[in-house]
Amino acid sequence: MNSILCQIRIHSKTPAKAIVISQTLWKHWGCKNGQSIKVQLGNKTVIARILTASVTGHKIFLSSDVAKQLSFPYPGTIRALYSDKTLKFGPVIGILTTGFCGNQDQPFGRRSQLFRSFIQAGAHEKPLFYVFTPEMVNWNNQTVWGWYFIQNRWQRFQSPFPDVIYERVPNRRAESLAQVQSCLRRFKQTTNCKVFNQGFFNKWSIHKMLSTHPLTSTFMPETFLPPTLQVLKSMLDEYQMVYLKPSGGSLGLGIFRITHHPGKGYYCRFHQGNRNVLHLFRSLEALIQHYFGSIDSPRFKKYLVQQGIRLIRHNNRPVDFRVHMHKDAGGNWNVVAIGSKAAGFGSITTHVRTGGSVISTDQLLGKTFRHHAFEVKKMIVRSAILIARTLEEKIDGPLGELGLDMGVDRNGRVWLFEVNAKPGRHIFLHPSLREAGRRSAKYITDYCLNLTNFI
């Protein structure tokens, strides 16, 4: 059953334990005048009598007592869903994060603009949409001091626990904080709140899931964790180029690219500080010893080795693709944007911080594959959706957003390098993808409406 957008007013003349609805809603829902029903907002529930008033439109009047018990943050327009003597308002959406800085204009620092974009993009769907940290949760009275962006400014209101949490903890260090883990655990164990996109993915775990599945194994480069010296040598003999990556890393940090040139030795390229570094070693043993101490070191055992792929290029720079995906209001995966990222000169990754740049995907594919460009783009989209559906079967908890780092080699074959549970949004700064960025932000609300059964 679809929800209805209703005008909620808090009225002093409404009886204390009652709610009053317009005749339009009374006829639509088939309520009985004076009957007792459950009224819900987020995790809050009260029992109230439902009364009718001779007003038209989708109007609902709450007493101040009922509004207080529901922790209604402010009156206005919100969705209402009536079924089986239960009237549910919402959805209540919470973005869980860290890093509250107490600034009224930017309460969450530089990321305030990101959260604002999510809230504004879904505003016409009329959810109650706030941002909060674990410290803002009051477990005793089951409320949250949530930060809303309304009337063009950030405002704080006491609110009920959310129906759904979009987890946007910024990094692995913050994710591991005791207060974050405790907060998520209590929400999942003691409430009906759904949490999506919880946690960061482990590269090796994701690789094992997808490389052993018959539908996705062909997209996966050969990968080992931890690699032995013999594995490194045999992979370099076969591919001439491999990548060493920390299995729990992100943002391209700590990655080494090793290439073997017979007669010269082993070239190792990586990014350090604000520069790209290239070293030459006569032996693979010397290379490993220089960076890791030994192949048996605890640090090296957290690294995986991955087959190097000869990717298509732009101005002689390798290019990969960030495929940004969302679940829609129907619960279906959509590719919202494909950002083409060219590596910086001398860089082993396409990250912007190492000199990478976003370029037009259509222009790149058109220049590279000419009249086959449309088919290649369709192949990337189909592959991404297949990967997302397959991964979803293996992951605990719902997924609503993914960022896939994919590549196409010179033969037109599609590869998957990494899956991100909390993808960055820098590709949306490119002029050709700005509208896609707005659609991406709107999908957060759409998926929450699906998760909470409001549509």
C-alpha cells in the first residue's frame, strides 16, 4: 500500500489522547470514528483514538501530548500509511556519522555539504531526515538529537529513533571506535531500525566471494593473499606487471606496482607524500626486504598481489572507471554514473589526490572503440549490475549504494578491481556528471522509502 503525503498540525483543541483526520482521509482509509489505533513515528508508538473532522484534503491534527510522546520534531508535511489499525508516519531517516564539530553553519565540518545534498535531494518526498553521531543518542528515552537542514539552515530537534540508518562513518579508524560499534549493535539488536551499507569492505573477502561465483569469476583478476615469493615471481613471469595492495586499504593508499624487465630487474612505483616514486631492484627478494623487511613480516601478510591489466589509455595514461550504483524505490540496482579516471603522469592509481583526473566517458569510449563504443558502455553497465546483485547475495545487511572500480583492457574485456561500500563523489564534479550527482543523492531517499515500505 502506498503512503499519502499529509499535512500534520499540532492543535491545542485536539483531545489529549486523540488524533483528528480529515474526512478525505477517513473515507480513503475506512477508519471507524472513535476507534483506538496505534500511531507510530520511527520507533515511537502511542495508542490514540481516531476522530474525524469536517475538513477536506489530507490533514491530520495531533494533540501536543501525542506529538510529544511521538517525539515529533516539527509540524509539516509527511507521509502517512494506514493499515491494520496502525497509522505510521515517516519514514524517519538517519545518517550516522562521526566528527560533529559544534559549528551551527557546518555541524559536521566539510562533510556538512554532502549531508545537506542528501537531505535536499529527497526533500519533496517529505521524510524526516536528520544527521547524528553516537553521542547524540539517548538510549533511556529512545530519542536522538538530530540535525536537519530545513528553511535553508541546520537546525537541531529531538527526534525518534530512525526507521532506517544510512551509515556514513568516514573511515575505517572511525568505524572501529567503541562508541560507533556499540551504537550500531544496539540499534540492530534492540530496535526494528534497518541499517544499510554498514562497514567498509575487505578487498580479499570481496574477491573470494566474486571470484568463486560462476556469474562474476570472469571479471576478477588473479589475486593471492598473502603471496609467496614463488607466487610473485610466477605472476610477474606471466603478466610482467602486478599490484601489491593492502587488503583493508582504501583511497589507493599503500599500493605498489611492480614490473619486471628481463636484464634490468624489478621496477617498483608508488605514491609517497605528494610525489610519485620509482625504484629499481636487481632482485624481487631485495624489493620485498626494502619495503617490508621480509616476506614473513606481519605487514606483508596483510597485502594481496593482483594481476596487472593493460588498460585502455587516454593521452598515454591508463584509464579505469568508477561505476556509481544505487538501489531505487523499487529495490532495483541502477548505474547512475560512469566516471572515467585517467591516472596522473607517473602515478599507479587514478585517484585525484595522486594527479588523476575525471574525463568524459562517452568521449573516451568513442575515441577508443569508435562505432563499438555503445556496446562497450552497455557491457560495463550489465557487468556492474550483475556484480552488485551477486555481491548482495553474499553480504549481511542491505546494500543501497556501491562504487565499483572497473577497467576495460585493450581487447575490450571488462575487469573488476574493487568494490566500495562508501564511494566518494568526486566524479560528480565533472560537468558531464553533475546532474547524475543530484540523481545519486535522491536515490538515498528513494531506497529508504523502499526499505520502510512507504512505497
